[in-house]
Amino acid sequence: PAAEEQFQRGLDLNPNHPELRVLHSAFLAAMGRWQGAREGFQQSLESDPHNSYFRYFFGAQLIRLRRYDEAIAELHKVATADPNVRFARSVLSNAFHEKRMYKEALAETSNYFATVGDNQVVEALARGYAEGGYAAAMLRAAEMLATPSSRGYVLPTTIAGYYVRAGQKDRALDWLEKAYQERDTILVYLNVTPIWDSLRSDPRFQDLLSRMRFPQ
């Protein structure tokens, strides 16, 4: 409620501020209020149609809406038009995963880590794929990201996501718990992101949702 109050105060002061409207729309999406979120994104894109940052945010929300074909088209445009929006390839790989297009998901995951210069993960993905296909590649990536190294801090939700893609539900839940303890901000999307769908019936996941205190 406090976040929504502050967003509304900002919009009252400047209703045409495009970045504020994008962030408010992301907040609405996290709360599952899709109609308001989509309207806000559309308004921001109309005001600045070539803003790669806005289009990236919109593509991510399309995944949460389970509109994967639209998300893939949007994120592919961003990734090819503006290489500086590096997370676009990572999120694009998520869309391919949800479509069960695992070859494309692996390729975009590898492209993302190559773009950020993390050759250790690129090599881990290739090694895992050679050993046991897509799931093994995701497992190798998760294990590499979970190992302390010079790459610095990695969000626990990122590691949890790769464990889910590897089919390692218990490890994914361990890392989601770590995300909760560390106040990982991506947890605000826990209730609406499809990557967690395979975990939703698990009592540990249900307990985590309860502690997050999402609006009913």
C-alpha cells in the first residue's frame, strides 16, 4: 500500500512522466493487476516508442501474462537494436523456455553470458549440454553461478531460476528462501512469474508466498 501511495503521488505531480509510469506499471503487474499495467506500458511506449528500456520492461511483463510469442518478438527487437540492454537476452531465453523451445533458450542464455563477459558460464553451458542436454546445461550454469567468484553478487532468484530450468525443484526452493532472507527485489514478481509455476503446489513455496503477504 505504501508503494502504491508514493507512485500515485508522483503521478499526481507529473502524470506524463514516462519512466515513472513504466515503473508504476511494473508494480501493478507484480500485484497481478494486468489491465492497469498494460495500459500504463502502452502509454509510455506511445510517448517514447523507441525507448529500449521501456520495451524491455514491456517484454518482461508479456512473459508474466503468458503471451510468449509477443514477448519473444518484443525482446528480440530490443536485443538486436540495442546491445546495451543486456538483460533482454536473458529474459528472452526465459520466454523461449516457457515455449519449450529449449534449443533457442540455451542459445540466448549463452549469448547473454557472452555479452556480459562471463565465459565460465558459457563454457559450463556447453559442457552441460554435451553431457546431458538442456537440463544438464542449466544445472551446470546454476552451479557455476552459485559458486563464489570474481563475477560478484548474483541474485538468488537468478540462481533459483536456473535450478528450476534444470528440474531441480528442491535446490530452487533453497535459493528462493535465500532470496527472501536477502531481500532480493525480484521476489516482488513471485506470485505472477511463470518460471515458478512448477513450484506453486509445494508447501515451502506456499509458505514463502504467505510470508510475502501479497494482496488477495
